[in-house]
Amino acid sequence: MADYDTHLARNAANHQPLTPLLFLERAAQVYPDNLAVVHGPTRRTYRELRRRCVRLAHALAKRGIGRGDTVAALLPNIPEMLECHYGVPMAGAVLNTINTRLDAATIAYILDHGEAKVVVADREFMPVLRLALVQAKARPLVIEVDDPLAPAAVQAETLGGIGYEALLHEGDEHFAWKLPADEWDAITLNYTSGTTGKPKGVVYHHRGAQLLAVGNVLSAGMGKHPVYLWTLPMFHCNGWCFPWTVTAQAGVHVCLRAVRGPDMWQLMGDEGVTHMCGAPIVMATLLATPEAEKRVLPTQVQFVVAGAPPPEAVLAAMQEAGFAVCHVYGLTEVYGPAVVNEWHAEWTARPVHEQAALMARQGVRYLALEGLDVMDSETMQPVSADGASLGEVMMRGNVVMKGYLKDAAATDAAFKGGWFHTGDLAVKHPDGYIQLKDRSKDIIISGGENISSIEVEDALYKHPAVAMVGVVARPDEKWGETPCAFVELKPGATATAEELIAFAKLHLAGFKVPRHIVFAEIPKTSTGKIQKHVLRSQAKEA
């Protein structure tokens, strides 16, 4: 038997930690003069992008930020957000991108739980950050981004922090930043809502970020020098790792502060966009744009969509408008998309209604994901591949999170039996493609954002007239789903739907507020547990 171990150990010559940070180094070396970033009149090459990222890393390091320190970012899809995805981990720190739609109390919790040492914030979000810092124990260094494309009304907002450009001037573009000592080192921290409504901190490592980014290249059919329109928030699972994916192919990052139909069409036409990602709401926004404001697309655009599968009419309209749709599925805990509806060429010849049915399936594992199955959560045995037997979606592999920050119990529960338990219920078809049927955690996905039904219920329970409340998803043509609240009032108490909605706005971020209130006796089991499956049926009928 040959000895494949003696004098064949790992060393610096044959083993280096995987990290997506080297994608920028390669792009800047091989294509230094290629366009890297577009933001209004701002156009930067890969040479310039790298310089700015390295300066950011050095400036942070000079201020004592290093391995294991958290740098939060409250930013829209602007160049500074992209730079944070490189500059922060180049300093050895961990980037925590915060959902800009969150309320002040939740932001305060995230800053405290993640122990943010620095927060980089756009002036548009200074008011909510000001309120958050009043409530938070954390006292991070505030770095203020003055984006010339920000609304004029907010450009004077300030918390007295240091300007982002001033910070970059503190850094040296020749700073010799170091690779992570271990590819298992944390690179980013993302908060996701759990069933309790309390955000959980999902920790990504360099290895997973690199592998998922490469997986995106393959699944999105991304060749050299793609032109990517930033319609997906970079705060959401680090933009599904596309800040690293696009750079790996030396592509163009076309930034976009806000998702608006005319702006998207103009940029697609002017910049020759080839790829974009988003929730179904982005599709709806594109299609709802007045014809006079649409543009003829110079090339077919690959649209990667997650969430609810596109309805037949939407799929047909997208194809007619010049888009190729790719349906993916994933969770924050697996770096974004880890399952893809791998499309077979022969399916395109089928009638549109059959294509829509095939696209409704979530699909098969990414090449970057080693294991995907639908299993009985108790026996941990795979269900029959008959398209009918229900089980829980399970995943395992290198693009599964490190775990939940400071939450050993939740981490152990998520990894029970050696698989990541998604909490999503699905069936497995004979060809191995999986299809979701329900969400066991009762999470509502609205416009691509997760909403905990329990968090919404807790807010409504604070109203003095509310005796019992059950919140479920109600189908919505624009947002995919919106919260619908079924309410029982206390004997003798009165309240209107408008009053409860206004009350909820005082306690919740705007996108979490119920759009519909139904006053009715809530169906319960013999033990008093709310029968949410009944409520879901009623919400759909309504």
C-alpha cells in the first residue's frame, strides 16, 4: 500500500485559507483599468476600488479594529457598502450589515448583541441610528457616509461622527493586509428573525463566503465581466454573496440606492446590465413601470429570484420583456441561495403554464452545497421521492453557517443529527427536485424580508383592547406576502382596524405592520393553541 501521508503534509506552499478577499486582488491585478463600480456620475476602476478598500482596512486597523471586532454598516446599495465587504475583513474584523428597514429598538439590540465597535451609516439613516444609540449600551465610533445621490432632505443629517472620506484619507493604500489566519474565521454577521421575533446573529466564515460566491457564478450563468445591477439589498445575506461573486468575474457593480422601476430600466439600458437578483416584488416593480419609461434591453438579463415562485402570467411577461428567470432558495443560515431550480433546456419548449409549474419547485443543491434532502425531523430518514410525502428540508456542507452568535442552544438545535434543520416543510419529486409546501416557523416573507408572526402578535397584544391575536401570511400580488392579523377583542372593548394598524406602527418597523385586520373568533385546539393552518386558509380566501 502506497504511503500518501509521509512528508506530504500541508504547508504554506500547498495550503492557504479560502477567502473571497483575494477575488479583489486578482481583479485589480489582471483588470486594473476595467470598470468596477457605477453610481450615478461616479465610475471607478478595479485599481481604484482596491485602493479604497485597502485604505479603509488600514484606517480601521490604525484605530484599533482587528480580528473578532464587529463593524456594523447601515447603508443602502452604494459604493461604500461594497467597499465595506472588502475593507472590513481585510482589517481582520467582522462586517455586520444591518437591514435599513428595521426600527430603532431592533437596531439597538443588534449593536449591543454584536458588540459593534464601529458603525458606518448613510445620512439617510441618521435619525433611526440616533434613536438606536440612545437605547443601546454600545458606543461605537460613528462613520458618516455623505452620498451625493442621497435625498436632499437628509444630506445635512449628522451625529457628529467622522466622514467616510476623511477616514479613508487616514489609510495607506500600500497597507499589507493579512489573509485570515484560518478560513474558519468569521467574515460577516447577519441577523435573522426567529420564531420568537428576537434576531439571531448568523455567523459566516471566509471559506463559506468564497465557496458560495463561486457557486453563484455557476448557478447564475455568469461569464467574464458581467454587469450586475444591485437591486438585491447588500444587507440581506451580504447580497447573497454577490459583492464577492461579481468581483470574482471582474464585473461591474451598478449601484442603486432605491428600487424604482424607471431607474432600473434606465440603468439596464445605459449600462448593458446582464444580471440582477431580487424578490418577486422587484419583478412586479419592473413590469408595472409605465411603457413610456421602459427601455429596450441591449441583452437578455438573467434575473435570479428567491421567495415565492413567479406566477405563470409574471413568468410570461418577464420572458417577453427580455429576462431569463432563475429560481433559487436558501436562508440566511446558508449564505443566501444554496438551492437552485436547475433548468433543463427541453423544458423551455413546454407551454408556459407547465414551465411555471416546473419553476415553482425550489430545485436541487448548489454545487457549493454538499448535502440537501427532505427528511423526517424525528427519525432523520429521507422521505419518499413521490412529490407528496412531507418532511423538513435539511442541508449540510461548507456553506452552512458557523452557528448563532452567543446562542449555543439554538445552534445545537439547528445542527441536531449532523444536518442543518431549515424549519421549512417540503416534498421531494422523483427527479430529486424539492418543493416547499409550508414554513414550520410561521415566518412571513414580504418583499424578500422575513417577518416573525410572533413579533407582530406581541406588538398587537400590547393594545389594551386585544384579547387574542393570530398573525399569518396573506398572499399579496405586489409583496408576495403581507401580515394579516386575526383579532379577538376583550369583552366590552372596542377598536377599529385603522386604530390597531396605527398602534402597530408605534412598535414595529413599517414592513412588519399588518396590512389587514380581521375581527373574528380565533380557531383553537382543545388545549387553546391557535390553529394557524385555519387562519391561513381564511386569509387566502379573504
